[in-house]
Amino acid sequence: MPIHKLEFYAGAALYRLIRSLGDVRVRVDGGIVILDERLGIFLKYCTRTRSPWLFTFSATERLTLASNAAKMQVVIGLVCGSDGIATLQHQDYVAVTGNSASQAAISCSRGYDEHYAIGGPAGGLSRKVAPSAWNTLLVERD
């Protein structure tokens, strides 16, 4: 059975994260990867090799994100080809996409040795995102 692109890119992102966390409980629920029953991870990927990377969120995906964000912390991982993973907290995702239930697209760009700039239909994120932010999720453990 072949490896699908989503499995390839999501697997790389999850492997990097889990390797940095060590012992962590992982389960999948409706497209959201849940870590230690307290953090939801939603992954999108773009196969483009260079910046900018574009990510489209369907109305169904937006609904899934909103319903999970009401129950726990949700982070969106934007897998930017082989460049890295831009980490976007759910509240930042809403800030760049707005509250509409319709489909929305996000762009992510970065120059050599820079942080990720993220923008969407509601505007750009006010700060840039460090490429290392993905590896520090769940650092403050009980």
C-alpha cells in the first residue's frame, strides 16, 4: 500500500514533535491529533519547495478546528514543503482568516534564515513565527 502525501508530511511533522517531547500519549480524532488529552494538532501541508506556501482550509475543516478549540488548546502546523513547520495557535489562525464558516486560504512565507510570515483574508499575523516553535509545544509538562 503506497504512502499518501498527507501521511508523509504529517508523519514527518509528528515525528519531529514527538521526538522532542519524549513520552507522550497520542490519538487521532476526526483529523485532529490529540497529545496527552490536552493539545489538539491540525496539520496542513504544501509540497511547494520554496516560499510562499499556500494552505486552503475547507468549511468542514474550519468547523472541526472551531469545535475542538472550544474544548482544548488547538495548534495548526503548516508543513512548508521540506523547509519546516510553521506553528499557528488557533486564536492566531482566526485572526488571519476571520470568523467566517466558508473556505479560507493562508499564505506562509519566509526568507533564508528568517521566521515565517503568515497572512490570510483577514490580514497578516502581527508577528513572525520562529521555525523552532513547533519543537517546543507542550514543553511545560505536569
